[in-house]
Amino acid sequence: MEKKSAPASATPVKKEGKAGSMFASIVIPVALIAAVLIYMFILGNPANFEGNDNANHPLPGNYLGQVYKGGFIVPILIAINILVITFSIERYLTISKAKGSKGLEAFVRSVRQKMNVGDVNGAIAICDQQKGSVGNVVKAGLLKYQEMHNEHGMTKDQRILAIQKEIEEATALELPILEKNLVIISTIASVSTLVGLIGTVLGMVKAFAALATATGAPDATQLANGISEALINTALGVTGSAIAIIAYNFFTSKIDALTYSIDEASYSIIQTYAAQHTDNNRTV
């Protein structure tokens, strides 16, 4: 009987998982294509450079042209920044939906109030109104609560363990939805800086090559382009990494808050059942 609710809960989770994987497989190549187009047609627009030629210096104060001089690493870093922003928005919407329609504290408080007066159906109705991952997990525990309340072939401890197991299984099905794609954000937090450093090294190599090959005065254009490439790649890489670190920590804290709310509501369900069952034994 303890496994009846698992298949029903697993179906939406599988659909969410497939949707998340499909989202990632679409967004990554689209971001790369968009970054290349931005690099070629916006940053590399001849109007941004002297003589309408992107091989020349950027016009004074033209930041688009300066970024273009960062070299071929720039579109990769632009794609990384697009990805971290896109996945941050996607995670924000998903976690907000998982939280439900009301605040978590208000939801847990309402469930507690219903459980304190023994109104399990009222608590289930609150879960239906709340929706989201938290509401789904708590509802699974309440449904098991009702099932165990009418179960007379098990001991008190066995019934409590059955309720706990149901809540744990429901939580295990819901949490992967919340954590999905966070690994991409955490990977970007590390990779972005490293890619920026690669561009920095390549830029410095060009700068020193311009100095080494100069027979007289160094080629100012090549020297400037090399230094520009180094600094621009560093800036883009650090920017992407900073955004990814902030986003990852933010979403991790949000998931922890959801998990805490689930634990708090689950504790109330189990304690209420244990107390009512003890009272029934005394009456008998």
C-alpha cells in the first residue's frame, strides 16, 4: 500500500525532467549562435571603427568596437554570460512555482492549525490551493496520514514510519526538479573565469609578439590590440563567474528554505498522528 502514490507523482516529475533537459539542449546552441551573431554584426559593425573597417582601431569612446578587439574568445564568453542569465531566470521561475501560491510560513502555519484541530481534509484543501512542490509533498504525507488512521493491522511505530517514508519518497521526487540546471550554473562559475584567462593569455602573447618583432618602435596597433584582448576577456570572464556564483548561492538558499518548510510541515503531521493515536489507546 505504501507505493500506491509513487507512480502518480513520478509521471509529472519525469515530464519536468525531460522538459528541463530539452530546455538545456536548446538554450546552449542558441546562446552560442546568438553570441557569434552579436560578435560579428553588432560588435564588429564597421561603423564602430575608424575608416569603417573593423581591422582598424575602434572609434574613440566606442565600447562595442573595443569589446570586438577582444578576439575569438569574446563570443564564447558572451555565450557563457547569456547562458548564466537564461538559466538564472529559468531557475527563478521554477523555484517560485515550486513554492506555491502563498508564502511558505503562512502555508505551514495554516497546515499546523488544521492539524491541531484534527481537520485533515482542511489541510489537504490548503495543499490543493498552495500547489507547487511543497504543497505536493505535504499533501502526500496527509493522504498517507488518512490511510494509516484507518489501518488497524500495523503498530503505531509502523504507521509513523509509513508516513515518514511517504513524505521522504515525495520529497525525493520533487527535489530533482528544483536542483535541475543548477549544475550548469555552478559549472559556469568556474569555467567562465578560466575561459577569460585563456583569452587574457592569448592577448598578452600577441602584445609581447608585437614588441618582439618590432625592428624599431613597436607596432602600437598590434600592442594595443593585444592588451585590449587580454583585459576585455578578463572582464567578461570575471563578470560571468560573478553572476553565476551569486545566482547559485541565491537559488541554493531558496531550495534550502523550501526543504525546511517541508520538514516543518512533515514534523507537524507526524507529531499530530502520534498524539492522536496515543489518545485513542488511552480511551480504549
